[in-house]
Amino acid sequence: HIAADSLDAVLDALAAHPRVGEQPIGLMGLGEGARLVARWGGRVTARALLYPGCEDLAPAAMRGESVPLMHGTADPANAPASCAELGRAMGAAGALVRLRIFEGATFAWDRPAFPGEGPALLPRPNGRGLMISEAWPALAPLSATEVAAFFAASLLGR
């Protein structure tokens, strides 16, 4: 578990670093980490949220930030209606939201899976219980490529 004050300390250290300084910064979070990134009130250029546990998530103000919100349709912690509502709330908070929904994907589709490994029982991002996750090895590189391209465009202007 990472507290918001730890995130503040990391970003303060980056801002003080001579090779980073005034460069634009982006944050990416998966599951519980995505909830932290969504709620964090500091200023960044871009955020990426992967399966954050959309229900009951109140985002911080995101004045003009680009934010892809990715989740799967078979994810019990990220029901499509809840994630659509979160997208609207982030838009109202000033974000430029892009919902990316993967048909049939469960929570943590990009977790490493060993050959022959079946479903795993993982904690819900909001900390309320456990749920089944099924790794989807073919989707992991696709979503990683989309997030990398998003950050390249948002932070490097490419």
C-alpha cells in the first residue's frame, strides 16, 4: 500500500532532480494504485488508470489532464456502468477521459501467468474482499503498448 504522502515525496524528489525538473510527469496505476492516482490531488500532465475499481471512486481535480481509463467487461471490480460514471466524474473534474474497454477481460488481465496457471484470487482494489482474475497474455502487450503510446504523446508531444 502506498500512501499519498509517499507519492508526494517521490514527485517532489523528481521535481528537484536536475534531469527531470520542469519536465512533464505522468502517473500510471493498476488496481489499488490506480485508485491512488485518481484521487491524488497534485498536478501532473497525464494519468493512466488500469482497472481502478471504479465503484465509489471520487477523483481529484484533473484540470486539462489526459486520462485513459482501461477495464474489462468481465471484471467484477470495474462494472462498465461504474466505469462510465467514473469517466463522467473525471470529465467534470477537468480531465480529458478516454474509456478503453476490453471485451471479456477480467481484473488484472496483464498479471504474469505461468504456463498452465488458471484463475487467481486477488484482493479487490477498494480493499473489500477478493475476486477471481484470469490472466490474458495476448492482451497484456496490447494494453502496455497503448499506455506507452499515450504517455509518449502526452508527455513528449509525439
